[in-house]
Amino acid sequence: MAVVRLRGQLEKLAGGAQHQLAGSTVTELLQELESSNAALEGWVLDERGVIRPHINVFVNGEQATAETPIGEDDKIEILPAISGG
Amino acid sequence: MSDERRTELLVGTRKGLFVLEGRPDARFSLKARAFEGEPVEYAMRDPRTGRLFVSATSAFWGPKIWYADALKAEWRQATGVALPKGGDQALKRIWVIVPGETDGTLYAGGDPGVLFESRDRGATWELNRALWEHPSRPAWRRDSGGLSVHTILPWPGDPDRLALAISAAGVWLTDDRGKSWRQGNAGIVADYLPEEARATAINLCVHGLERARERPERMFMQFHGGVYRSDDAGESWIDIADGLPSDFGFPVVLDPADPDSAYVIPVTTEDRLTPEGRVQVWETRDAGVSWTAHGDGLPQRDAWLSILRKSFHGKGEGPDLELYFAATSGEIFGSSDAGKTWFAVASRLPSVQSVRVAR
């Protein structure tokens, strides 16, 4: 299964940084992340199932989209976008 | 003034919650901060339980309602504050949270034009389906601030009756605790619409709405160009703007002891700033027949303030009525004599989005 690495508030809410999850795309993986961690519900995906606008998902270090395919050994990171002002 | 007379303000800013406390005749001091760096749209303390509520919309994680039973207690996230899953819309923001008329009940309003109800002191919330699925919803229009249920007015002593203000979908009334809703817009003239469209318009931009405690059928409204009074519980409205320097503004506050009272802060139609660089609060004590300006203690030159719709609130009543309003410039002003004189409560805060008296 793929490994999802969380930081900051998401790590705290999920009770840990590393999560082994199944899913064939980024969206499926994030759905699995939220359904297996009730405290995360609505934090990464909105009610439509869309990734929140200022969240970046990286797969093996490369910025991904909702449809990016996920392989068995992939490493996924979920990060807030850079903000300023 | 007695040393015991102290007031606590919850100030929602674009950079977090600021809790201020002080005697209501001098600058307040900072008592606590929370949600540092997060946009806090609204904060209130439920007077029945002392529980604190915050609505914050993280740029990253979306809108949430948080609650805590003390300022130093852990903030917990309320659940159920979301639209139905799998639909084509997402919750954008919670604008307001108010206590209901039955024990444990609270209401929250937000964007896109939604009402939530909690019956367990704010821990869990449920979307009001009748409003969400109202057949007229496709005709509702967003204004520059969104499509917002920004004001929720319970009826003292009657949990079945509620009034909502929605920008820009007008006034909505229920007599069956939210099972059904009807509009209450008769008499409102939206001069931003073509004349032919005004009679049937639904996209009415109500900015502020308040109900008189001692006479609940009496309501006052600050409209997007107009100030109105209703004497029939919001079914119809009478123009009372004559005598004000501008009929544009956002918040309205009442003296709970006097159903003929209302306070507004006029701003210009063009730029939504205090007219001619003067800050004045205008008061009526005859239900809008006449208006009196109050500026003693407020900046009277070179002051171009923007005061948002949830940034004006009161405490107490009668001659000792305290009033507080804040500007997006980070200044807060207060009065402890029902608006006759004013003092600076705070300055140089981040842009203020709401001010509520907590106690």
C-alpha cells in the first residue's frame, strides 16, 4: 500500500505522521485517508470530494493532481500551499 | 464608574481571535489570543452556558466551528458543519452563531445561504433542509461578500419563530421552527435593480437586521441603500432613512429596553467609508422618525473607516447601554452612555471582521 505522510495540524488530528492506505488515484487515497480518520473529515476534501484549493499533494516528490495514479510503493505528502501577506 | 464594571469583547480578525477586557470608559487590555494567523469571522459566548464559539475559515482546511468552555480550555471542532456530501457545492464560511430559545439550541448561518441548528450546546450541527432545498434558491444571488445567512433572529420565548437575513436573498421567516420558510420583503426598494424588476425581486441585499426584545414584531434593517422598520414581524417594511447622511451602511444595533431605538453607522454608497472622513453613530429613539448624530470622542476628520456588518454590538440597556464597533483598520470604539460619548477601546489590531460582547 502507498504511504501517506502528514505534517502539522493533519498529523495531530490523525494521531500520527505515517499512514498506509489503498487507492488507485490521489482522490481515492484522500477519501480513504478521511474515512479512516474521522477527525480529518472535510479537512483535505470538501463536500464535493474536491481537494481544497490551497492544498498541495505530492507523489514521490512531484506535485500531483486529483487524478494522478497511485502505485503500491508510492510516497504521498499533503501540504498547505505557501502563503504570505 | 465602579471598578467591578468590566466588559469582555471577542474580536474576530483576519489574523485570529483577540479577547479584550476592560472598564467601559478606557482602553481595554488584551486578555487572550487564539487561532493565531487564521481568519476568524465570528466569535461569541453563549450567555446561557458560558461556552465560547469561533467560526474560522482556514485558507487551507476550510470553514469550521470551534467551541471551548473556557478561554484556556482546549478548542474542539464541532461536527456536522458541512453541506451534503457528493453535491455540487461546498460550505464557504460561517458568518454567525446565535443561541436559540430552547436549552442547548444554537443556530449558525453561512455561505452559500445556509442555516445549521445544534441541539446539544453546539457540539453537533445539522443543515436546515427546508432552506437548503427551497425552490427559489436558484434565483438567489451572491453579493461581493458571498451568499450569506449573516443574521439569525429568534423570537423571545417562541422557539418556532425565526427570522433570517440573507445577502442577497432578503428576509426569510419561519413559524414552524424551520420546517418551512417564506419571504418577508414587502416594501423594500432595491434601487440597484431596474424599476421593472423591483416588485418581484428576490435578490435583496440585507446588510443588518435586529429585533426589539420588548416588542418582537418590531424590527430594524440596514439595507444595501435604505434603512427600514417593520412593525409586523418582518412581513413588510417602512423606509426610515430620511434624516441620515447616507442610507448605506452595514450593522444596526438596538437598545433592548427601547423598541423605538436603533443605532446605525452610515457610510457612503460609493466607497463604503465613513462620510467626509467623519465617524458618527446615528441614533433614533422614535422608531426612525428622527435621527441624532453622535461623534463626541470619535474621529471627526481624516478618518475613512469601513465597519462590517458584524462589527457593532451592545451590552446592557437604557442609559447605561454599552456600544462597541470596530473598523477594518483595526480600531475599536466604545460608549458606556448609550452612544452619547465614545472612547478608544483598542487600535492597531488586524483587520476586524466581527465584534461581540462576551460579558
